[in-house]
Amino acid sequence: MRCILIFLGIVAIFAGDAICGDDVLEANKKLTAEYILEAWNGEITDFDSYFADTVDFNGMRIASKSLGEMVKEFKRSFSDISVKVDRQIAEGDYIVTMVTFTATHDGEFAGIPPTGKRITYKGVGIDRIENGKVIEMWHQFDTGEVMQMLLQ
């Protein structure tokens, strides 16, 4: 009887972890979607609520506040930016977010002078969350596709 009670206690502990695990995955998805939408459709003012002090961004260790400068640089090339989160997948500490960007090219981008073209393209971000903060980011979009749209 004692073994059964211990077994049931262990099962209850692991079942509780699984439920909390789902809650953590959903919280991580929400955190990731919020910072993406806030950064691109608005402006992030409170980096500390989303990111660790330093973040591994596409293999480079940078201060999280530098992310804001990267977004601002892109926004100097494109205006009327609208970003939509299309889908998110969560596993462990990782969140994969697929997005659609729509923007108007009205500043120089990669040596291409402003064209005034409205373009739409897809991007994918893989973020790793630890203790409720983004600590690692791998974000990609097809730069070649964007340049082709601008040059057509």
C-alpha cells in the first residue's frame, strides 16, 4: 500500500509539472509575440521586461538595448511597418515565431535608394527563454527576396 501511495505522489508531482510546463510554454509564446509586435508595430521602451541584460543574437553576444538600435536602423529604411505573428511553436525553452512583414521602402536599404514600394515578406525567429527573459535569438528573413522586390 505504501508503494502505491508513493507512486501516486510521484505521478501527481510529474502531472503538476506537465501542467505548469504548458503554462510556461504559453507564457513564453506570449512574451515573444509581445516583444515582436511592440518592437515592429510600436517601440519597445522597457527592454528589461523582455530581455536579459545581454542576448545572443544570431551568434553575437550583444547588450539587449542594442536590439532597439537595430530595429530603429531598419525603420530608417522602411516606414508604415506592420508585422503580424502567423504561427508559434514552443518546445522546451525555445519559441519559433513565423511572421509576415509589410512595409514601404522609403529610405536607403543595403545600398538601394528609396523606391517607395510597398513590400510583404516572411520571417522566422527562434528565441530561447530563461526565467521569463529572452536570452538567445536567431532571427532570419530572406534578404535576397526583399532586395529582388525592391529592384523589380
